Amino acid sequence: MSYSASSFLKQAGKILNSGQARTLLLTGNIHDLFFKKEDEIEDYVPLLPFLVHHWDVPNFILIIHELNGPIRFLHEAHAELMKRAWVEWRTGSNCEELAIQRMLNKGRDIKDLHDIETEFDQHLQKAVGKPTLALELLRQMCLCSRSISNGKTLLEPNLLILIEGADLLLPESPMAQLNDVGRQRVAICQDWFSDQGFLRSEDSVIMLAESRSQIHHRVSNLPYLLETEIPSPDEPSRKHFISWFNRHLNEKEELKLWGTQAQLATLTAGLSLQALFQLLKGAAHAREKLQPAEVVAKVESFIQNQLGGSVVEFKKPEHRLKDVVGFKKLKHFLGKELIPRFEIKGSAALPGAAVCGPIGSGKTFIFEAVAAELDMVVLVLKNLRSQWFGQTDVIFERLKRVLEALSKVLIFVDEADTQFGAIGANAHETERRLTGKIQAMMSDPKLKGQVFWLLITARIHLLSPDLRRPGRVGDLIIPVLDPDKEDQQAFIKWIVKPVIEDSLSKEESEELMGMLKGHSPAAMASLRSELVAKKMMHKADHLTFKAIREVVRDHLPAAIETTRHYQTLQALVHCSRRSLLPDPNISDDQRAMWGSEIKTLEAKGIR
């Protein structure tokens, strides 16, 4: 029990033993495997057998309700104890008294003991496949167990009830959309878990669900229900599992690794033990050496399956900073300041950075190169919102578990203003809640140096002010601006390089610079593509300067100049480093003038 599973068991035991709550919800990694050792036999089992193994303790009657199975008692003797208490509760007399009275009176005017016992057995049988009846029967058992007869409770041991699939029994949904049976189940649990008699008893109910958000809000919001999260397996847990798996291979299997078991445990960060078992089983059966590429592919596939392909994808940029044209000053800052801060661990680590600048300035391309330079797992968040009621919170909780399991990860969010909006009164409740949770995760001390956020947006002002504050991405807000004169010369050389035989003269270069004034990096990349296409269409080895000039003259920039200017001003105002501004010696008066110009443009309807 020296593995990550022990932490949630201790926390759950503390809650139940102290009486803080009589209803406990186990969430998180509930579908995984857990280590169990019994009579010197080591094994990995699903959560329910794992809980039963550890909670089969004296003075407790363990009752298990599985979704498609019967209500079952762990021990037959416990079922008999419950049945005897039920008879006494239903008749007002204990079984011995009832039997004597029946003998003396020859059964007249006394309900037959056998009928009551049969009634209890019938209730158990009828509850199979009928969750509403099962929940009510379990509630009745709790009422029975704490009833008093002859100055003492009917049942001396305490009830410990395990309920599997609570999210399917009590699904989150607007009350009006639930059918009568669904509403009845919610009402049963609401009454049961709020009953003062139950709260003051020693009986307990443990429900299993992946997320509290999947449980109907009338139950999940009860103050009497506490939650314990089961974490994803940490590196020691994965290492122990790999060792256990290797020791229990049959004679036809062999686990061959490219390196050590410790290296495999490190590389499998993010996998559940169930997914790790699948990976190892396939490798052992094939008897071929497991390669790092296969492991990485399994991790990526598992995470995408957990979160959904529409929510996250793995980014593997092939270009690096040396492939970025121009931006000399910015690339120097990224190489000397940003990347080293991302590589630091602990309290000195940077939680993240925001990247802003006008559309078409090359933000995404540049910071994809940064991601490649960092050589760490890069996750791209695409869409955390779901159309289904309550599902957005579930997606976020899954994402959080994945991030906590990974050793080091960069979260890459393009168009961040559309992913994380405002938290004001006009924002939708789901959006406020999502943005608030993201903000909390960014400043979580446990994740500092482990999870880094890179938010890219042309509309930095639309990001929540709480996201932009220091301690989150506000620690570093980087503007990506259109190239200055020196960088523009680099762009000119890059544009014509594939289509000319020799380099441009100084006069030709200056002429093209004048013609391309106001063109964004994206527009210049489009122009380069057009020049290459012209060369191919003419089946020529190169183009003349005259032909190049004609293409450039014919190429008009998009009519978005005012919008791009507004976005540039916003990037300048929000920049968090003087050294990244066009003039590091910029005055406060000049910054105030940018703010005034922003207000003027907004008055004209520019956003």
C-alpha cells in the first residue's frame, strides 16, 4: 500500500471514521486497476474488489449494489443478520420471541416468521435490474439498522454500502427532462442522504462515479456528501506494475524493453494501469523489443480517447526557431529568456505566457517552433466546451487528471480568446465556471514547473483579466509585431530566394520593401507561394526582377489594416516587457497615447 492508491483510501477512511459525512463519492480514476495483496498473493484488480478487500473489517456489514446485478452481502452471515433485524423491525418482536409465540398460539393472529423472511428475500430478488427499487430497499435497510428495540439498535454492526455506477443511477440533467422514475431516484437519495437519523448513525454509503458533475445536482450539491478523488497512477505505481507484470508472465511470453523498467515507467506518464497492461501484454506476446515510439503513440492515443479528439490533440512541429524568418530580436528573447524559464522546475518556473499581436503576424508559426525547441509533450486544446448538459465540467476534470499525471507538458491554446472568455455577469454560467477552473489550475502550486500554458490570441484584451494577471500567463505577455526594417529585409530575401538566380541588388531590395510596406508576414508568405507558382507555370528556372515586381504590384493587402492596427495597439499596451517593445525606452506618456487611440478606434466600432 505504498502506492498512489493508498492516499485516497486514507482520505476516505478519515472522512468515514471521523463522521464528517455518511455519504462519500469516489471520483476520478475509477475504471483502473489497483494493487491487492492477500495471503502473499499479489494481484491487480478493478476498484470494487479492491475496496471490498480493504473494507472487509470487523463490525461492518458490507453491502454491494452493482448496476446490473443483485444487492449482495459480502458474507452470508451478514445477510442473515440483516434478515433477522428486518423481521424484528417489521413485526416489533425479535425472531426468538416470534417463534415462541407462534408455538404457544399455534400460529393464530401472528404473522408467520417465514412470510417476513420470504418477503425480505423477495425484495432482494425484485431489486435486480430495478435501480429505483434497489435504492429504496437500501434506504430501508439503513432505517432498519438504526431502529431501537428493547433499548438497543436492531443491528449491532454498521452498514457500509457500495453503489457502483452512481452517474447512471442519478444522471445530471434538468429536472424537467427526467422521467418519473429518474425523479423518484433523485428524491429517494435526497431524502436518504439528508435524513438526520442517517447522518447521526454509523452507517455509510460510498458511491462510485468518474465525476461529481455527472451526478444529478440535487444530490451532488448536498452539503452532506463529500468527495474523494482517485488519482491517476504516479511513476512509482507504474514502476511497481511493470515489475509485477514481468514477474507474472507465462512461459510463452517475454517482455523486452529498449531500456530499463524505470525508463518505461517515466515514459508512460499519463497512462492508466489498464492501458499500460494492454501495452505490455501486446509487447510480451509479440516477444519483440518495445520501442519508445510505440509507448509515446499509446500515451497519445489513450489521452485522446479519454478527452476526445475534438478536445485535444498532440502537436509535433517539425520546424524550429532557426526556420523562422526575421524576428531577430524576438527569437533572441525566446532562446535566452522564455525557453530556459520553461525548463526550470519548482517555484522559479514560469506558469505560462500569453502571445498577442495582429492577425497574420506569425504568432502560431513562431511558437510552434518554440514548442519544438522545448522537446516536451505539447497538447493543443481545441474545444473544452460540450453541447451536452454538465459535460464541460467532466471534460475539464479529465483534462486536469491527465495533466497531473504527465511529468512535464506544454498546453498550446491558439485563438485563446475564443477558448477562455470572460467571467462577468454577461458570460454564460458554463463559460464562467470553465474559465475560473482554468485560472485556478494555472496558479496551482502543485502544477508549477510541470504544466506550462501558452495562450495565443490576436485579441489579448478579450482574455479574462484574471488570466492576464501575474502568477498566471500575465507573468509574460509577448507581442508579435510586424517586421521592422531589418527583419523586412530578411523577409524580402526569403520571398525571392526560390525564384531568382542571384541575390537582389540594394536598389531592388529597397524598391520591393517600399512596395510591401504594410504587408503582414502571412501576406508575404502568400506572395512567396504565388511567385513559386508563377515560376512553375512558366516552366522557368527563375524569374526576372521585372516579373517579380509585376507580381508584387498586382498583390494587394487585405482590407483589414484598421483591425490589425487596433490589435497591434492592444499588443503594445498589454506587453509585460519593455525590452519587447519597438523602443525599450518608451515613455509612460506614449503608452497612454496608445490607450487613447484604442478608445478612439473602439468608438468607431473597431474591436
